[in-house]
Amino acid sequence: MTIKARLLNKSYGSTNAVVDLSLTASHAGVLGLLGANGAGKSTLIKMLTGSLTPNSGDAEINGFSIVKERVSAQAQIGYLPEAVNGFEGLYVLEFLRFVANAKGFFKDAADFEINRIIEVLTLEEVLTSQLGRLSKGWRQRAWLAQAVLGDPPVLFLDEPTDGLDPIQKSAIRAILKRMGRSKTIVMSTHILEEAELLCQDLAIMRHGQIADAGPIKNFLSENGRLEPKVKMLIGDYKSEISGDA
């Protein structure tokens, strides 16, 4: 379970979103990607998942190049985007079957995998509900289901608890904590308490680059909090890093 990004660059016109960025994650656990809005977190995740092509550089997911071997690399990945929308007319069970088929699971294999993920994410009560009619918490859980369907070894989660109420956040965090025991998870978040609860490693982004990265213990203050060092590393950004769990 290895992610190796090397000198990734992405620009939009004259704006440099990610600049010569290199990053490695090589073990099970949650790597928290922190930074203010505009730091390049979502752009980085989109490049690592193959949904956005870098201007230069490359990344390997379990040895597969996301640029040259995109399909093979994406077979290693589950991806939860920042804004979960689309397929709003599908019922949750229809959505999961569509995703299972897209990932190469059919008939009995699809049934087995769908039933497994329904149990993992306790989706039974919304299977006959349309995605567009779900609360934000249930919709987030259904989209997390599509990310982990097929049991990929690497997950990329872009703000997985954004906008959820405290009970919904707690439920999603408990699920991610369990998954982090056996998967490599890269998770962007602007909630510092979330990073403290879930992450074993951190990468702090600033101006499209990694300002610092390493085990979470390297970033904690004497009283076990991330806020002092993270805000120092973010620097002159108008930060929206939050201490609100």
C-alpha cells in the first residue's frame, strides 16, 4: 500500500495550484492533508486519483503510474470527492449496483460485495431511498460506500465529514478509524480535532507545496494539540482551519 508522488505540478492559467510537490505514504493508516482553502489539497487529491492530469510530474499507486497506467492505478483506489452529487434519481441500492458493475463485479460477486458494504456502513434503512432525497449525512455515507466498494487498498477522501452534524461526524470518523487499520487513507480536512483523532501522519500544504510532513507526534504541542504548529506553518493564508469538531 504505497503512494509515491514526484514533482507534481498543476496550474490553471496563470495560477499555480500545485508546485513541484512530492509526497510518500507507505503503510496502513490515515495521512491527514491539512491547509487553508486554496492551498491545493483538492487539486492534489484529484491528480493522485487520476481525475485530473498534472502538467508535469507523476504519482505511483502501489507501483502503477497514475499518468501512464491510469486504469491499473485507479483499480487500487477508492475516492470520495469533496462535493458528493450526481445520480440523484438512483435509489441507493441501484447506485451501489451501478458502481459494483463499473468496478467489474457482476451477479453473485456483485451481490456479495454490495451486501458486505451495506453491513460495513449500515445502509439498510436507506437502500430504497433516492440519493437526491437523502440527508447530507446519509448521502455522504452512500458515497463513502461507493469509494470502499471492492475493498481497494488505498482511499482518497476529500473533506469526508464537511457539513455533517456532530452525530454524523462521529459515525463517519468511527468507520474511518476502523478502515485505517488495514488501508492507506489520504484524507483532507480543515478540522484539527478530526486530524488529532484519526491521523497517524500529516502533510501540511501551503501555496501548493508541502510545508512540512511526518508523524503526527511531530506537530503536537505540549498539551497534545495541533493548532499552534499547523497555524504557524500555514502562515499568511486567511485560514479556515477550524478547531470545531
